[in-house]
Amino acid sequence: MAERSKNGWRRGRLAASGLIILCTLGAAAAGARAGHPARQDSAPPKKAPAAAPAQKPLEVVDADRYLALVADHRGKPLMVTFWATWCEPCREEYPMVIELARQYAPKGLVVLGMNLDDDAEEPLALRFLNKTQPEFSNYRKKPGKEEEFINRVNTKWSGALPATFFYAPDGRLVGQIVGEAQRTAFVTALDQLLAPPNPK
């Protein structure tokens, strides 16, 4: 679990790792000698796969805007996942969140991502999103006023990451998962969130 320090979220940074770029070099003849035209029976070179579209900058939100986003999705069950690139458990958990979002979308689940990287780290966050390709919207918390933001999300939240919050269709916060958790914990929480209300 990535704990939060007094002055904000502690950066559990990893050493920067180099990117390995695989390049395919095709040998092409610059020209053919007279009387020896280039062979036409060779297979045409394979096209490189198209690169994923560049990720747009994330909308930066404060506590008021966060609560407005939650309110905007009233009428549907909502799951909000908080993550940061400097939080290793967040990076490990995120692909599972993407899978769950796809799995539960037909049942009406809406998923939002809330990134906690600072301004200087936004390129890392965009690169991570470009790699993982989530199908749900992500936002970035406005730097500063961490304590206020945390308390507006949930007064019982310490600010530890990763963190996921579950909202009922009426907008009430009905559950949370804080820290590293197994997929089964998410499935249980989502099944409860999406369960039809008990008839009175």
C-alpha cells in the first residue's frame, strides 16, 4: 500500500527504466543494375502496426469538480479508482480495473479514473494511459489542498493508494477498497453495488 505523507502522497518512485524499441529494418535495393531488374516475386514489406492515438491532457479537477462528476453520473452505479504512476500497486491493479469496467459495462456500471500525479509527472500518466488504453474517462487531481480533497471524497479515507470508491445510483458512497486487493474483493463489491434493491 502506498501511504500518504503529511505533505501529500508519498512518492514511492522506481528507478527509471529504459524503453526498448523494436525496429524492423528492411533491406531495399537503391537501384537495379542495367539488365538485372529488381525481383518482383518477393513478398511486399509488412506495414508496422498503427500507433495508438496520443492521449489528450487530463482535465484537472479540484474537490468541487470531483463531487460534481459524481453527481453527473447519478442514476447509474459508479466506481472511481484513484491511482498514480509513482504507486506500483496502482499500476499493477489498473489493468484489472480496465477488465472489470468492460465486464460490468453491460450491467450499467460507469467507471472513472482519478490520477494523483503532479504537473511534472503528467507526461508519465499520459504515457501509462496510452499504453493501457482504458475505455473510461480519467481526470487528474489539481495539485495542492490534499487534506481538503481527501476529506471531501471520504472523511474515513487516509489518502492511501490505490483506492477505489463505489457510489450507488442515488449518488451515495456505499463502499471502498483501499490498498492492494484481490480481484475477488472487487467482484464482491461490484456484485453488491449492482444487485437489485430488496423489495420492501
